[in-house]
Amino acid sequence: MALSGWHRGERAIHTKIGDLNNPSVMFLYTGIDGEMPPQHREFYTTRLPFIPVTVVDSSGRPWGSILAGEDGKLGFVSSPTFSTLVAKAKLWPGDPLMDIINSRTEGSDKEVLIAGIGVELSTRRRNKYAGKITKLHHIDKSSGLIHLELDVNQAIGNCPKYITLRSFYPYPNALPQIVHKVNDLTPADRLPQDVITFIKAADTAFLGTTYVADPHEKNLYPSHLGMNHRGGRPGFIRVFQSDGRTIVLPDFSGNRFMTSLGNIEATPYASLTILSYTQGHVLYLTGTAKNLLGSAAQAIMPLQDRITTIYVTGYTFVKDALPFRSFDVSKLDGSGIVEDIEPSPYSPPIRYLAEESSRAPTLLTSPSSSPSKPATALLTTVAVHSLTSGSEPGPDDIATFTFQSDPNPSNSNSLTPSVRPGQAIILSLTPLFGEKAYNHMFPARPIEVNDDHRMRTWSIVSCSQWKTGNTESTVPATIDPGSSQNSTSAFEFSVTMRLKPSGFVTTALFSLIRKLKEHKPEFLVQPGGIKELGIRVCVVGVSGGFERDESGDAGEPYGEGKGVKRATFIAGGIGITPFLGMLHAFVNSPPLRTAEDEWDLHIVLSTREPNVLIRLVERALCTPKSFAASSSDQNPSVSSTKRRLMVKLDVFSHKSEPLLASTVTNTGLVNVLLNITRHVGRITKDVFQPYKAAQKDEVEEDYWSGREVYLCGPDSFSHAVLGMLPPSIQTKVRQEAFDY
């Protein structure tokens, strides 16, 4: 055991979290050894092409440096004893350790602290150490080769969570070039845009911290440095748009040591070092740091309970520096090179900043604030569209769940969210399933490690706010998306979901459906029958910037002016759901302008269950307020209406099911002309062709002319589709991915 207990910063962060006196946490510090076990020594000396280390500058700010062998190969470190590491490493101009060596007085015996972390990215193994430098000097100043010896007095192994798998090969021909180097920013300075872009593209960063002991406790809790790994999905690190220099780093569920956050509580400085493993670039950042928890964190990064902000005071950006690179692979569509990686299954969805208003969710209630009367909604109806054969939930399970808010005018938390077609609802399932117990590792369902509030996000496929003229709703059709309102009217919304393999919530819900189908089928058949079960959820807020603009500009669904407006919806599987909401809103709302409203809408759908999803599209188009005629039986006697919607639905599937008869047959304010074409196989670029309208006098135009394109589906699907589109269109496509 290397430590006498938690130092003041660690005690402070554990107190804020509320686990200081938790028996499973209070003695975790005993797991930090005073020397390296044999497997750590073997790990550092034989398994790593690089080791990030933390050092401090003359101002006491931590910086993250990168130690690597001159040829980029393994074995640049040796370990003569259980407490000693010796490195023969190559540094490059701009690396912080190089600056420390150059400023170090020859023969100086001043103690220099250091900390490091070894991460074998090809296996997700990682171990940490801290100690002090005992020898540091140049071997060859011209080449940057140094000799470093250090004494290790803290050693610990870490878990493999949030590490993206990569494999490396030596790259000895790197030509380092300092692109930016600003040691001290002025209050008015911002980070360059290329640096911000680099930060926001990262899936990995190395967090350096420092703990400066108070004089009265330096013997019990001596000063030391820390180096840690932070990982997530690309984009998990955010940067304030307002000042262009404050970095927001979410803190995910970990081993609960809290050493990095504890150091920041005591000594509010931190560094971030970010690497591009394919290009060899290295970004070094340092600044003042602050931990925020609960509502304070949520105010900056909604839905994230713990964050660390770093106000950057110095940075260096070096390109083509690393003497090793990760393997990459060519994209199948030939559009470029991508890294050959395997993301961590533990990484939670990206959380955007509140100031990123177009992407950040609008919250009604912070899930961490535990209001006594949260905004809740009652499950009123379940429409089952498909069930996998057998007694257990399966991948073909698809159903639509309709909820109705619990109106309570006296409850300040009883708010109606403002929802635009295409957006998603954020629900907390804690009233149904309870709070999640802490799990350090959960291989069966890794994403649940950070599922503290049982929150889920689903696209809204129908909503009472979109039914203008509906006597059951007093909510106007067009509402400021940035506002919320108290309402005595029930807010009703529906979400369509499919079972997610190993998903806790969807598995439980579809298990319930199967039990009801077997024992209480009337609950699924009778309107509102399932109300008797009293199943409630908390309505947390609304998410998504995928909604259609109702500004009235040309090419928008509610735009003013004659002529055909064009849009293409491209969906992969259940990625059709945001489009269902758009269709539902379109046919439920009368024209907002006096001019004729005519739309050419092309839906391209790739699915494993064609007939099920075709029925969902028809259901969205088929409402009491719509007038429709299927393409196989168009009615020439139809009177002119103020809105006409021509829908060409191309369905691609490996299943060759017979096409069912159209069910779009209602009458109302919108004339819907639906044409369905089935294709066997994958989507091809040939599908993006002009739609031949019924009128003989219409001139066929270029397919892409004046057309808006929306895309929703898994990453692999979206990449493949984008490769089919003209380059001029690719940059204009609005995308949504199910990465909640």
C-alpha cells in the first residue's frame, strides 16, 4: 500500500458524489501499490509503442508528454527494479518534456515529479504509475533522443472501459512540424478552428493532473502528479462555442477511485493530450480545471451528471510527430481512408452542450435533481406491428407505444415539451424499473454501466401538438422549440421501437407485451386497455436537430408559393421513425399559407421487414384528416385541395414478400398519392431518379434540383448511402443517427 488515505481533494469529490462513507469505496486507496508488480514491469517494457506522461512547467501547470522509441517499436523502456523505469525515448520539438529538459540546469538535483499511463490499445490493457524523475538528459540533442530514469512510488491497474481498439506499426519517417504554440493565452484569445475541430473529432484523450500538498499534510499526503485515459465516441469532448477555449470533458462511470477529479478539487489545473493515430498529430493543452456535478453539470452538458471543464491557458499543436501509426482501411465506397478500429461497447452516447442549441436536448427536469413531482406520462396504448416467433423477445419485435401526460396544473414540473416533427422524446424509465445499481463492468449489457437514470430516447412518430384543429388539444401546431409550457390539456405522443439486442428496457417492454398477449390480450386490443396497469415514465425532455424547418423558405414543407417542392427521405430500418413523425405532422396540418401546396416526396427505405415498415408509412399518411388515393387506383374526380403530397416509396430488402394492398384510403384536407416499388437487394444509386408525375404537361427535371435530402440509419448504412450521392449533395444532407 502506497497511500495513507484519500487526500483532501479526493475526500472532497467523494463527499460531493456521496460515497465517501460507502464501505466499498472508502478503502479503495489500499489498491494502489508502492511499487510495480511483475506483470506491470513486463507490460511497460514489452507491450507499448508509447507512454503518455504528466510533467509540470515552471508555473505549476501540468502538461501531457508522449514517450516513444525512436523507431516507433516496442521495448524502449526497461525496468531494473520493482520501483524503477528507464526509457530511451525520442522527443520532438514542441513536446512539453523537451521544454523541461532544455530549461533544466545541468546537474540540478531539484525533484521533478512525473506520472504515466500505459495503454495497450490493441488489447485494452492499461496500468498507471506515479513517482519522480531521478535522471533526465539528452543522448543526442539534434535527434531529440533522451535518457529518462524514474522512481515509481504509486502503481495501479485500470479497467478496459472506454478504450477504442487500435493496432500500430512503426513509422520512423515522421517529420514533426509545430503548427501552433502559444504558452500563455490572453483573456481575449480563442483556440484556432483547426484545433477545435481536432478536439471534437477525438475518441481518446490523456488527462494530466497535479496535487500540491498543503505544508501541514505533505508528509501524510505528499504532492504527486496523475495521468489518466479518457475515451468515448468521437465527439465526446466538447468545446464552448461562446469563448472558443473552454473544454468540457464528461466523466463516465469508472472504478470510483476519483484520483484525477480529486487532484483537480485540490489543485485546479489539468492537461489534455490528444493524438491522431493515423496522421501522427499531437495536441498538447493545459489550463485551469473545475469539476461540476448534478444540476451544475447538467446546465452546461444536459443529461451528464459529472463533467470537468478546462479553461485552456496554453497549447501546442505538432503535426506528423508520432513514430508509429495505426492501421487504416479503405472505405468500400472509395471515398477515403478510415482507421481500422473497434469502439468500446461501454462508451455512452455523445452529450452536447446546452449552448449547442441545435443538437443539445431541451430538458423539462434534470434527472439528477430528483424532483418530488416529476413530469410523468401514462402508457395508454400499445400497437404491436411484429413479434419474433417463439416465447422470447427477438429482433423482429416492433411496436408503437402511446403515452399521455398526467395533467396537474398545480405541479410546476408538469410541463408540456415543445416538439417539432422529426425530434425525439427523452424518457426516464425509473418509475417502472427503479434506479440502476452501480456496476463497474457489465459485459452482458455494457452500455448500462452509465445508465444511472434508465433514460432512453425515441423518435416521436405522432404527437397531439401536430394535430391542428384537434378538439382534444389546445396546443398550437407551431411552437418555439426553445420553450416549454404549462398546460391543463393532456400531451399525447407515440414512439415506435424495435427490440434492441441485449437492451434492458426494450427486452422488458416486449416481454410484457408477450405476457399480455398470452394472459390479458384485451389490454392490447381494447383502446386504452393497458391504462389499467398504470405504467408511467418520466418525461425528461426533447432531443434532436433533425426536425423540418417551418420557416416558410422555398423548399420547406410549409413554404409559401406555387410549384412542386421536393425532398428525399433515406432510412435504414427503424431509422424510418423520425420520418414517420414528419409525415404524420404533414397530413394532420392544413396549409399554413393561402397558396397551393404541392410536394414530391421520395422515400428510400432499406429494411429486413418490408411489409411491417410499409404499413407504418401508410399509417403515418392515413389519418382522419387526409384524403388519399393509392397509385394503383387514382381517382380522377378528386377535387382540388390546398395540399397535395406525391409519395414515391422505394423499398429495398432481401425478403421477397408480396406487396400488400395499400391502406391509404381516408379522406380529408390532404391529397396523398402513394406509389410503392419493391426491390430485392441493397439500395443502388439508380433509385435517385426523377419522379414521373401524373400530369402529362409536367417537364421532367434533374432529380437533385431544389431537393432537400434527409438521412437516418446506422453509421455503416449512412456511409454507404453518402457514397452514392453526388459530391455537391453530400455536404447538404441532413443526417440523424441512432446514437442516443
